[in-house]
Amino acid sequence: MNPASLALWALFFAQATADVDKFIDKKFGAEKELKADQIVADAYAAAVKKHGIDLGTSVDQKVDKLALICRAMWELLRDKYDLSDEILLNKVKEIDLLDGNLDGKVSIPPKTCAKCGRPVSKRHARCIYCGAETVFNTPFDTL
């Protein structure tokens, strides 16, 4: 994660934490019999409502949905082209090893600007140093 994103998340969490603290103080003052886990759950719900983001489930839901879509695509391809699960597993391993590490993830090194030779972020269409247009060879280069 880049420094700007980290700073934004830090600001969000600082505000959310302040909101949670205020909420707990308010709840504790009014209802001392509430259990700690209920207070935390209520505070989390209040922070989610205020900021419109549910950090606890949205990522999990997206991962589950992507896994479902990937499985459906694989089954369609497997059935249409008479492929086997072994072929898929071999391709996964081949792609995993592109970076030299069999670690279950794809690690793509940063591209280098063709004009100035400096590293180019996959988030920018142009080199931030010299302005040269960034050329991406595959759709996955921007992920």
C-alpha cells in the first residue's frame, strides 16, 4: 500500500476510533449493565453507519464472490474444452513461479519507464518523473 493510501486509512481509523470512544463513553454513562462485547458491537455499527464502510465483511464478501465467479468460469472452460483440474493446478503453479517463488501469490515487480529508466507505478498512465506514457502489455499489469 502506498504512503498516501496509508495516510488516508490512518485518518479514517483515527476518526473511527474517536467515534467509537465517544460512543462507548456515552453508552457507559447511560447503561452500565451492557456487556463489553455489546458495547463494541454497537460502537462498530455506529462507526459503520457514520462512515458508510463496513471493513469487517465487505472484503470477505468480495473475496467470496470472486471465488464463486472464478469457480464458475473454470467449470465452464473445463466442460467446454474438456480440460482437467490437473491442467489448472499446473497452470496456477507455473504462474506462481513467474516471480521465482512458489508462495501462492503473484508478485509483479514494478515496470521501468522506457524513457528515463525510473520505476513506474501501475496506477499511473504516465511516468511521474518524465511524463512518458506507460505501456502495459497485459490487463494484469495494472492490478
